[in-house]
Amino acid sequence: MQYSVLDDVATHFAYTFYRTIASGKSVDVALKEARIAMKHSDKSNGFDFATPVLYCDTFPPPRRPKYSIENI
């Protein structure tokens, strides 16, 4: 978390985040679902959902075309 949040809200985030990953979804989807759960938490201040940040490269590297002698 980039800022402090209440323990109850952080626990709700962690539960939803890891439950989503355990169900086979990707980390970015898990983060999105956990942030939504945080926003709807009873003790959320309405801005807590913006606190978790994930830095990653989700795009695969560009594919190089396959060349063969027949294609040249």
C-alpha cells in the first residue's frame, strides 16, 4: 500500500486479492476486484480503494515474424 489504511479494510483487500488469485485469475484482475471490495467495505473512507498500487509489465514482448528460406 502506498498510504496507510485501516486494518479491517486492508484485511478485506487481502482476502479478496488472494481469493481471486487462488481462483485462477491474473494479478491485475485480482487487484481490480480487491480494490472494488475495499471501496464497498463498511469502514472505507471512500478513497482507500486508490491506495493499492501494482507496478508490472502486463504486455508480452513483441513477437518477431518467423522467417524461413521459403519466405525470402
